[in-house]
Amino acid sequence: MERTERPQPLPLLLFLLVAGGLSWAVYQASGVRLLAAFWVAVLLGMALFHAKFGFASGFRRFLLTGESRLLRAHFLLFALACLLFFPFLMQGEAFGQPVQGFVVPVGLALLVGAFLFGVGMQLGDGCASGTLYHTGSGDTRGILVLLGFMVGSLLGVFHLPFWQALPAWAPGSALTWFPSPYLGLALWLGLLGLLYLGVAVVERRRTGRVEPLLRKEATHPLFGPWSLVGGAAVLAVGSLLLLLLQGKPWGVTAAFALWGASWRRA
């Protein structure tokens, strides 16, 4: 009979000790709200790691082999997050606290930045969140990518006024582009549904089958692995919790510039 490898308690003990110390430091510095956000961030990191929910790898697999399973999980995540965010963003507040999404101009700066970011993701084998969980899981290559993120983000801050001055359309969102916010929600969900079906059709044509998004896999709620569907659900709910705690969505890349600036001051 095949033996099942049991999770080792030492890594969990070390994690609890480190997380406990960080929790105390965060609480002393910023109070209960940021402490709650810290533990939500821990949950998000667990979801990324256990579900192997990478963004760069999903696009790469689809372009190279036609496999769309991870890409379809992205669309599921976007749809779930959209549904969870919508009531609060439409009202502009949550439990008496103002909330808002990330709304930025669409223009030349965004196009150039998105292209460079996409190239960097493929060369570095990870997006911003992927680099963090790769590094946290012990992948030493992630350290070099993380340092590159910090340097590039810091340089971007220095010449940000140049990019902001380039031609762009005024900021807007699906909440304001259409006569009713509900119409914008329906159109956005419809677009995600079409993209989901579209990449599935491409996968069937290139590989002869469509890999199911939900599999019956052996899993552990703490030690993993998690399914892509489970990872998408946890990421969506965790993102909502951060919106309610911080008043704005979950963002990763801004931290790299702060880390780079702190290192430069030191």
C-alpha cells in the first residue's frame, strides 16, 4: 500500500513564531485594522502558493501549448471579485468608510508600461505577486527578480511626471460609462464569459480536449495543495476583505518602490 507523506510540524511552528512576532509589531505600529489586513495578506499568500495561482505562467502556457486552465481560473477570479466588489463600489462606502477602486487614465503610458511589464513577467517567470510567493517558498531566482522589481519601480517613480504628461483618456470605469452601473456589471461579466469560452475553444483546437477547471484532487486546508477554483475563491474573498479594511483594492507593485526607497535611504 502506498504511504501518504504527512506534513511536517516544524515549518508550521516556524511560520507561527514568525507570523506571531510580525503580528505584534504590526499591532504596536498601526493597530487592529492593519493587523487584520496583515492576516488577510497571509491568507492571500497561502492561496497563491497552494493553488500555484500564477498570472505570468497562465498566459505563457496558453501561448505556447494552448493550455487555458490557469487562464480560465483568472477569468473566474475576476468575475467573483467583480460581484463581491460591486455593491460597495457602487455605494462608494462600506460600513461608514469610503471605498474606491483603482481608476487610472488609459493612454500611451499605460500601453508602454503594460507591454514592458508583460515582457518582464515572462523573462522573470513571475508577476509581482508570483515573485513574492516564489521568493517566500524558497526559490532563490525570485530574489533577483524581486531586486529588479525594486530598482525598476524606484526608477519609475523618479520619472513618473513624464509618463503622466503623455496623452491619455480621462479616468473612468464601468460604473460610470453606461446609463446604469448594473449594465456595466452585466457587460463586464459577459466579456469575461466570452473570454472564458474563447480560450477553451482554442485549447480544444490545439490539444483536442479542454482540461477541466475543477478537479478532484487530494488536498489539505492548511498544507495544500489547493484547487484553482478554491484558490480563485479565496483570492476573491480576501481581496474584498482588504477593500473593506483599507478602502481600496489589493495592490502589490507600489510596495516595491517603497522598499527600494527605504533601502536607498538606509
